Amino acid sequence: MLNTYLELIRIRFLMMLAYRVNYYSGIIIYSLNIGVYYFLWMAIYGDAGSIRDMTAVQMATYIAVAWMSRAFYFNNLDREIAREIRDGTVAVQLIRPYHYLGVKMAQGFGEGLFRLLLFSVPGMAVVSLVFPIELPGIGERWLWFVVSLLIGFVINSQINMFTGLMAFYIMNNEGLIRAKRVIVDLLSGLILPISFYPEWAQRILTYLPFQAISYQPSTILAKGMARGEIAHVLLTQWIWAVVLWIPIQLLWIHARRRLIVQGG
Amino acid sequence: MFYTRLILGYFMQYLKTRLEYRGDFLVQLVTDLLFQGVNLVFILVVFSHTTDLQGWTREEVIFIYGYFLVPFAVFAAFFNLWDFNERYIIRGEMDRVLTRPAHSLLQVILETMAPESLIGAVTGLAVMGWAAMRMDVDWSWYDPLLFLVFVIGGAAVYGGIYITLTSISLFSDSKTDIQPIMYNVGNYGRYPINIYSKVIQFVLTWVLPFAFVGFYPASFLLDDDRWSILAMVTPLVGVVYMGIGITVWNWGIRNYRGAGN
């Protein structure tokens, strides 16, 4: 069974590799985004050495790491699922001997892996030449970052799946997908580290899964965290990753019953 | 006269299709507002940690951002050329356009226009107005006139650059990703230009003049005279870049061979 999913990951990876040229422009776009936020934050820092316990260099590193991580955890599972529901191919998927959502997750991971190797890694190299960022040397921090980022990927994919499955109920959920993307970018800490939000907002955000996607992994790498804190972060991330399966499963079970495919 | 009737006809057609899908319009409206809301949240939160952005106050930065939304909305409404390559070149609709007795670019613009994007201008004006009310902006009688000229100039800069990029499809039918890249460069124009490094300032002024879309005119309206000369050439820059766009387009049309047989 596991082999099936590994094979799905491999195939998606190879499929992406065939269209790799499309990704060079992505590196430029992400670098441009890093650039605009870099200059904005440097202007915000001005002469201040550190704001909210974060130095200017740490902030620059955070921006670069957060955007390059986004290249890994970002995927279009929401669009893919919505499209398969709309055009009816989901019916074919249903009769196959695997879990549809598991397949989607595997495909998303294949895509993520591809982007990590051919997008984030070279992108990070380019960015670290252009901007004065400081990455830690090979060591424990990188390990915890990778673990945390992986769970972040799972959580982001789960949110995507949930949005995609809404297509069972709202036929045209394109707007919902776009709105979700904007909200995730804001609340995950990608454009604004969570520690910069006002206290009340931070308190609300601790009860939401979004910061597990970007803020927590990026902070581990860019700023560093005490061991105990890392353990706490990883634990809450795991809990979210498990808990989020419940609404998705429920939605999936309920939605399957009302599936109507037109034509044959 | 011919063109006036044509534009009117296209507009009526547009209204009919839009009214058929009112839900989509609402969805677009909400997502657009959300997107602009996120940018405002960013500015507001950031200013709880600093008093100024390279000399610009919170209200000024918000004013500049609000101003930027207006020319951008005009651009988004009338130069909606994002899937030109897919629709006109690959699916061959360009051949139909070329057999008709009106200028090809005008036809394409009228067929793809999305005047609902003008809603963004209303948001922009509201944001600008809110910021202006909290500051002592000195309004002269000619400021509204200049505002109009600036907005048209800024939209023309954007439009010219995008027409030039779209024209690439007329020479080669392979897909390019330059448009999304340019979109992200354009975003640099909505913040004060003096936060960027000298190289970027130069590029945003003389190469890809997005600073003329948002920052230069907005700083002039804010009575900051450091960039007033540049603000004044906004319409000229708009004319020049629109001219480049139309020239490249016409050149591309002469070169166009079609994707099929």
C-alpha cells in the first residue's frame, strides 16, 4: 500500500521535472517578493537594532526562509480537487483501490519535493547572494526546521483539501480558493511574523492552525528557539495535523454521498 | 463615430454577459477587497512598531497605497490581457480579429475588458480619503484635475508595458511568464521609492517606470515637492510607454503568422 503512494510521489516528481522551465520564472517572482518585503522591513527597522526580539538581519533571513519555504508547501491541491469534482473524474478515482485524499497528498508531496530541490534550494542560493541574510551552519536547527516544515506542508495541504472539497457544495469555488490563499499568506506569518501582531490577535492565532505552516518553521531556522520551545511547537503542529483530518474525513464521507456526475 | 458605436456595442455586450453571472461578480468583489485589506493590515501592523518609514508617516504610506489602487484599477479594467496567448494565439481567435475593419488592439481590449475592476478605484479613493482626512493635505483647485491626469498617465504606463509584453505572443506562440513577473515588479510602485536601493530607484523611474503609477504623483498630492518635477512628467511617461506598446503591437501584427495552418 505504501508503495502505491511512493510511486505516486515519484511520478508527480517526474512529471514536474518534464516542465521544469516553468519554474525559473517562479524563482524570479519569489525573489521580487522577498525584495519588496526586505526593503520595507529595513525601512521599518531604520536605526532600531531589534523589534519584538528580532534583529534586522534575523528579519531579512526570516523573509527569505519564509518565501522559499512557501515554494515547498504551496500547492494547487484545492484547484485540482475542485476541477476533478466539477468535470466528474472524481468518480473514476472513487472506484480505484486507494484513498483519494491520500493520493492527492502524495501528489502534492511529489510536487513539493520537486520545488524544494529545483526552486527553493537554488532560489535560496540566489537570495543569499543578493541580500545580507544569515543562515545557521549545518546542525540541529536545520533538522528541526525540516521536520517542522514537513508538518507545515501537511497542514497547508489539509487546508487546501478542505477548500477543494467544498466544490461538492459550491460548484464555482474559485473565489473561495483565492480568498483562502490570501488569508493563509497573512495568518501563516509569511508577510508578517506572528510576533509582530498585536497581543489580542496573537492570542486568537494560537488557536488557529495557520502559524504552523510558515511562522513556526521559519522562526526555528531564522531566529532559533530553545529546545523546550521547539518541542512544544512540534507537538502542537502534530496535534493540528491529526485534528485537521477529522473535518476533512467527515466532509469527504458526506460529500461522496451527494456526488452527482453528469454524462458518462 | 464608427469607433464610438463600436465601443458602445461592445459595452452593451459586456453588460449582458456580466448580468448573467452576478454571483461571480460578487465573489470577485469580495476577494479583491480581501486582497487590499491584507495589504492595509500589513501597513497598520507595521506602524505599531515604528513611527515612520524612511520619513513617511502611517497616513502618508496609506495615502500612497490608496492612490496606487486607482490607476491600477483603471489598468486592470481595460488591459485585461492575461490570457491573450492562450485565447487569441493558441486557440486562433486572432485570425478572426484580423479580418475585421477595426484596429486589432482595440478589438482585443474591448473583448477582454473587465470594467468591474474599476471597483478597485472606489476602494482606493476611500483609502486615500480616509488618510487625507487625518492629515493636513493642502488641496488646490487644480489638484483634482492633476489627479485625473496622473491616474490616466499611470494607467497608460502600466498599459503600455503590458501591451509590449503581450505583443511577444505575436512573434512566438510559446508561453512566457514575463507578465506575472512584471506584475510583481509593479507592486514596488505602491510604496515610497526612497526605501529602495539606488539601483531599484533608477529602474523604477527610467526602465520600468512603475514609480510613476503610484509614488511620484501621490507624493506630489501630499505636497511633498522633492519629486514634483517627476510627478509632472507622469503623463509624458504614460504617452511614451503607451507609444512603445502600440508600436511593438503593430510591428507584431505585421509579423504574425498564426499558430495553426
